[in-house]
Amino acid sequence: MLSYLLYGLFILASIVLVVSVLLQPGKADAGSLFTSSISSTAFGPRGTQTILAKITIGAAATFFIVALLLGFGVGGGQRSLMEGGVAPQATPTPAASPAPAEGAAPAASPAEGAAAPATPAASPAATPATTASPATQ
């Protein structure tokens, strides 16, 4: 419920901020900022603030605060998948090869010159005895 309130306030603040910025009057004679006229100051005293400037400041403050609250997860929205909410999946183990039938001829052994069939269970990917280290090369 709190997340709906925060999202609604966030959208409302963003709309009010855009409208109030677009309604503000522009600087008159902005081209004279780059001339040698001393009487025109770019960031001079502003006098009293208008109601439109106060609305803009309030909408901007509300927008930033609600954006930070939503970013920190105060609204109780969805959690990130990177937070560990998903259990790791079990890796499947390879099944053992079936035993040969009694009447079948035995497979040729590597000593007889024929290559032995490679099965995932029979040939591991890398063993310390078969890998060459950089020092032995």
C-alpha cells in the first residue's frame, strides 16, 4: 500500500515539476549577457520569490525525496534477484552406463589398438595428472 502511495506521489511531483518549470518566465534580454553592458547582471538580486518559484522548489524537493525513498526500497516493492532470493539449482549427475548384456561381445580394450568410447562418467574433463603446468613446458 505504501509503495502505491509513493509511486503516485512521485508521478504527481514529476508532472507538477515539469509544468511549473515550463510556466516560468524566461530572462528578458538574455542576449545582453555576453556584451559589455554593466547594468545587466545575470545572477543579480531577485527580490521576492513568486508563488510559481515556491511551487517549483517544493515539487523538486518532493521529487528527489520520493525518488530516494523508492530507490532504497522503502515502499516494500519487489526485491532484486541479486539479493539471494532464488535458491541455487542442483546440478544433475550423469547416469552410470548400463552393463552389457550377457550374450553381447565385450568391447575392445585400448590395449588391443581400438579407441575406447568416451563417456562423460568415464573421462573427466581435466585431472591433475593429465594437465601440463607452465613450469613443465
